[in-house]
Amino acid sequence: MDFNLDSRILALATARMVGALANSFLVVVLPLYIGQVVALPTFVGTTVSPAGISFTVTPELLIGVVLSLFGFLNSFSQPFTGAWSDRSGKRKVFLLTGLTLVAVGSAGYIFFRSYVSILAMRALQGVGAAFTIPVTVALVNEYSAADERGENFGLFNTFRLLGFGVGPLVAGFVVNAGPYSVAGASLSGFDAAFLVAVVGAVVSFALITVLIQDPETGGDEASQEISIQMRNPDGPGLDPVFALGLATIVMAFSLALFAPLANVINGRLGQGEFLFSLQFGAGVLANVLFQLPIGRLSDRYGRKPFLLGGFVLLLPTTLLQGFVTSSLVMVGLRFLQGVAVAAVFAPSLALAGDVAKAGQSGSTLSLLTTGFGLGIAFGALFSGILVGFAFEVPFVIATFAGVVALYLVVTQVNETVEDPAVTPATGD
């Protein structure tokens, strides 16, 4: 199978890489920023008992609320923005609007230092992400031939994750190297990191403006109402894309447990911020290395073998993170967890693209992007709560959820590549 590079997909991937680099700054920087600079509410340290379950309001919980707010807002909005872009066919406008909101939110962190203000800026970025994420994957799907879909999603995810993986490493350096002197003014390491996020959004905006045009098809053929198909229209059980969306929630939940626990993990392992950034980036590095080859292989050998293998590998690599006491072992586990995610991500998007109807890529693929965002949000929120019971608890619960996700893939998802390993798929 030859590698055919589509300049439009390369442009989308490059823009997404720059934006992901900027956003990943915030995933690492915000927990540190909130813990060290932001004035936390006075109720931190108190015990609350909603629904009869008592837990303590910790700084880690408040950090999780900030990170999860982004995920909840962008996830719950994506089915609407995805379907809206299907109906209008004006995908480029959605991308530019979203990038503008992300840039404004990133700049806001520099000027507003209260916890409520941080929440507001993260919320603005969440809405901005909802305008960009489903539209971007819809464009990749619409630009792709059926027998190159996995390869193109692998390329797109490789660039995106390359930016996301490099971001934490650079963020740690930028924060620690501050303060800076710029035009006679002092700029803290945190403010410099936020400026990098702003520049990333601006560069992405420029790339999309110059290089991307709306596809000729769309709009008229798109669904005229927003709906989520839960049941399989062709047989018993769940719709395969909906089932994959649920499994994607679990996958992302497992990944998202790590970042909000930065201070706890550093204390547990006796390490500094650089080692934490290295551990965080190890999972993303694995994605960068394996997304494209796995995507290409899924075009030839089918989507489902990689989905199954990915979820099988996800189980032990998630569970053991709750029990290791070595920084280097944690790096290895994060890397292997990244391999598991790589085996799932591109084949999942390609499978959803295989079954998407003409003009409905935004609404169909938004089920997976929504699932990923919800998983990130739930993971970021509940890690701060569950770690209060014991450090191991979040990772154990995520592993049990992974067993359910594996069951859904085994029983509810069918292969979409015709004659795997013999003839690539020739159509939707």
C-alpha cells in the first residue's frame, strides 16, 4: 500500500499539531498554576457529603474541576456543532470561530488570577474546542478515499499528538526558566506559557485561513436534526459507532487520571516536575510512533483486530499505574498505555468514517470525539475525588471500566473493511 499524501490533510494535521502543542501546555501548566499562584476558595479542606458520600474538597479536586469543565463543555456541544456544520456545509467558519475562542481564553489566564476567572477562561476554551474538533475530523474523513481512511486518520492523529506530546516537555522548561524580561517588563514562567498557547491558536488560524476550503459536497445531504443513534438499525444490539463512543469514554478516562494528580504523583514517587512531564509525554510519544502505521495496517487488515488488541493492552497498563513506586517504571507504563490508545484511536475514527452517510461526517464522527472529551472530563474530575480514598482506587476503577469497553468492542462492533488482508475496502 503506497503512501499518498493529501496536502489538505497535511494542512489540517499541521494546524492541529500547532493547536495541540499550545493546548497541552495548559494541561500541564494549569494544575501547577492553580496550586502555586491562584487564590483558592476558602472551602478547600472542608468535608462535604452529597448523596450521603463524604469526601474532602482538596486542591486536586478543584484542579480536576477546571480540567474537566473544558471536557464537559466541548463534549456535550460537539454533537450540535458537528450536525450544525453538516447542515451548513461551512466547516471553515466553524474552525476559525473555535480557534478565536481558544486564543481569547488562553490570553485571559494572563490577566485574571482568581479561581472563578480560571473556570470562566477554561469554559470559553471548551466551547471553542467544540467548534473545531468534530469539524476537523469530518474534513479528514471527507478528504479521504475509503481505502486510505485509516492511514489519513493515523497521519492526522500523529501530527496532533506530536504537538500534544512536545507541549508538556516544553511547558516544563518554559515555566521553570521564568521569569523573563520582555521589553523591560517582567514576565513570569506561567504567563510565558499562556502566551505560547495564544500564539499556537493564532498560527493555526492562519494555516486554516490560507490552506483549507470547504468541500463541495455537504449541507444539502446532511441530516436536518440532531440525533444520536443508539440501537443498531441493521440488527440487534447497539449501533457500532455508539458502542465505540462508549468504549472511547473509557479509553480517555484511563488516560485522563494522570494529569490532575501531578502533585500527588510527584510526592508519591519523590520526583520533580520534569519527570512528571516525561511520564505524561511518554504516552503521547507512543501515539506519535504508532498511530500512522496502525492506521495504515487497519486499511488492509481491518479495524477490529487493532481495536481488540488496544483494549486488551489498556487493562494492565492502567491498573499498574496505581501500584508502581518507580518513576522509570511509570514512564514505561505510560508508554505502553499510549501504544494501546494508538491501536484504538485511528481505527475507531476510520470505522466511523466507513459507515458515515454522505454529508453527515460531522454528526457521526462527533460521537467518538464527544466520547473522548467526556472521558477526559470524567477522568480529570473523578481522579481528584477517588484519590481521596486511596491512590490506587482511580486506576482500579478505570481497569474495571476497561473490561466493559472490551466487551462492547467484542460484541457490538463489526468489521467494515472488505476481505481484510486481501483487498482494501472500496467504498463506504
